[in-house]
Amino acid sequence: MAVKNRRRVEPWVGPWLRQSRIRQRGMLPKGRKHEKNMAAIASRLNVHISIVSRIELGESLFPCDELPAILEAYGLTLASFGTEARRAAA
């Protein structure tokens, strides 16, 4: 059975993660800024930095069961994700 009128949804999770990482990094003292760079996120997730880059650009998807680990690596909560999801759906 063919799917009709399938619309493309713009990715928002990856770009939101990137914005959150950059915003949090700006609030850290100079000596701790390395904690919020892409290499640190990749290390926490045990993936290559290119995967983190593709996720942040919205070019790569990840399974929903990995969401809690990804949010934790970025220092975010499920509550903040829920707030952003409601905003994106509106």
C-alpha cells in the first residue's frame, strides 16, 4: 500500500541540542568550556564526533530509546525536552 501525501517534517531535536550546548557552554567558566564541546558529548555517548555533528545538524536520526542518554550527555532533562516538543508541535 502506497503512502499518500507524505510531508517532510523539519528536524528540530538536533538543532535544539546544539543551541542548548552552545548556550550552556557560554555560561561556564573559561576553564570548564571543554565540558560542553562536541568531543566531550561524543565521548559521553561513546560515538564518533561526526555522529554528534550529524545529529546536531538534523542530518542523522537516533532511536527514541537513546533519547535519555543523549539528553544526559547534553546536561538536559526530559522535562526540558517535553517543553521544547510542545513548542515545536504548535
